[in-house]
Amino acid sequence: MLVLEGVRVVQGEFTLEADLSLAAGARVAVIGPSGAGKSTLLDVIAGFYAPQAGRVRWEGRDLTALAPQDRPVSMLFQDGNLFPHLSVARNLSLALRPDGGRLDAAQRRALERALARVGLQGMEDRRPGQLSGGQQARAALARVLLQDRPVMLLDEPFAALGPALKAEMLTLVGEVAESLGALVLMVSHEPQDARVFAGHCVLVAEGRAAPPVETGALFADPPPALKAYLG
């Protein structure tokens, strides 16, 4: 279980508080108005931003003081975060050898399986600029698969994709998360994505990340902050 216990973030005039728990293996959408702190919430969990108060725990382990690379967390960013000068294979190999060293035979087989899993077999020598947007998203997801961590954070990685391709990627994310048994937190501005993908939602609004609510129930009877956001 992922627990945010008395978390408080202050950035100038901006404040975000969170007291919530998320079950291992759950699919959770993080929704709310622009600028409310959805990405900040993910950054705190990932370790990119330290809260001024509170703790982040995973399965009872305190993660608050750990660096991002030492947390049981992988993250998909909006831009995929692929190095443009490296091939797809070299980008993915960093998930297995962050020091940039050569992969052993078992690691090479794992990389090949990950590429096949996301439909990129035969493209390992291409650079990100030679891939379509959807293929870049698949490469970034293959890296997450290789990292094999129990918490996956998605900060709108498919926002630039068309509706059909986005739906395809969300299905693939669900399949990868299920194979890893991973908890998924997905930031989204699209209510339909939350309805399709997530069993629960965390509403971030008015300086607070609320505890998760079942997705159908939340949209059936939205609180005032969500009503204002949905329009």
C-alpha cells in the first residue's frame, strides 16, 4: 500500500496537502483543474520534490528521504523522456544498467521481450526521432516494463496522441501494470480516460489531494470542486 501521511507541499503561494492510501495493484486517476497540483503530487511520490511536512510510505517502508532512483517507482512523462541521441535499445538498456554498461545475455533477452511486448520488435536500432509519437510512447512504456517496479506514475504521457491511439496505449498500460502487479497513478484532464482506465480517482483541488473515491460514484455525484472543473 502507498500511503501519503500528513504530506504538505508549499511553493510560494501554492500549497498542497495529502492524507491518503492507495492499494497495491490499483488503477487510480488523478484529476482536477490545471495548476491544482496533480503533477506535484506525482513528483512527491517519485522523489523529485521533497514535502515540507509528512511522509511517503510504501508497504510500511518510509520513502521520504530516498532519492528517486532508490524508490520502488517508475514514471512515464509527457515527453517520454527518451534521449534523442541514443537508439531505442540504448535508451531501454539504461533501465537495466543505469551506469551505461553493457548488458549481459539475460538482460539482452529481457530487453528483446520488452520490445516485443509493446510491439517494437525490429526497431531497437532506431533513434526516437525516427519513431512516431505512438512508437515513442511504446518505447517509454517498455522501459517501465524493464524497471519492474511496483508503483507506476503516468503524468499525461499520451496527451499528444489521438483518441484511438491513446485508448490503445491505455489498454497496453493496463496489461503491463497487471503483469507487474503494479499500482498505477495516472494524471489526466480527460474524464473519459478516468472512467475507462481507473477504478478509483484522486481529486486534486483547492489545495488538497483527496482520498480515493470509486470512479463511477465520483462522477455520478461530483463534489463542487469537480463540478466546477467539469463545467
